[in-house]
Amino acid sequence: MISEATVLTEFSILESIPGIGEVTSALLLAELGDIQRFKTNKQLNAFVGIDIRRYQSGTIYKRDRIQKRGNKRARMILYYTVQNMIKRHKYIDNHIIDYYYKLNCNNYCNSTNKKESY
């Protein structure tokens, strides 16, 4: 499967992302098919099922969740890839995980500030 995927240009692009190797690139390409058919990142997110579901009504804001519609295997591959990136963050610099920690800090800091203001 890897030998067939190396022919595609998307394979080398995916492999250039820190934390994604040959096997993960080949698995993602096998699950997603032709990536060129997605015109925007939102279409790709919806296909995989990681688009955000947000609930708010008046002053009530619920925690954001993902839709979980779409390709279950591709979502699983991405989940384990990110988990692996987080585990190896101590040893390898990764801008994706730096952004992840930045978002977590902002969400945590904002929620604690709201609690303190009451």
C-alpha cells in the first residue's frame, strides 16, 4: 500500500507534517481517496466528521463538540496521530502541538477567569 501511495503528490505533503510518517500518510490517503475533490478545509473536516457542533441559546453556551459524522477510520487515524504527537512533544518540536497547547491554555484561562468574576 505504501509503494502505491508514494506515487501521489499528496503523500509527500502529508509526510512533511511533523509526526506523520509513511504508514499514516498511506492510511489517510486510502481512507480519504482523492483529496483534490475537497475544495475547502471545511469540506474535508465534514467528510472526516471533525467539524464543530456548537450549542448556544441566549446566555447559555455549551461545550463545543465534534459532529462524529463521516469516515470513522480517518477520524481514528487522525486521533491516534495527534495523541502520538502529544506524547513525543518533549523530544521533537512540533508547531501543531504548540498550537494545541495554546488553545488549551486560552480555553482553560478564559473559563477560570469567568468563574472568578462571579
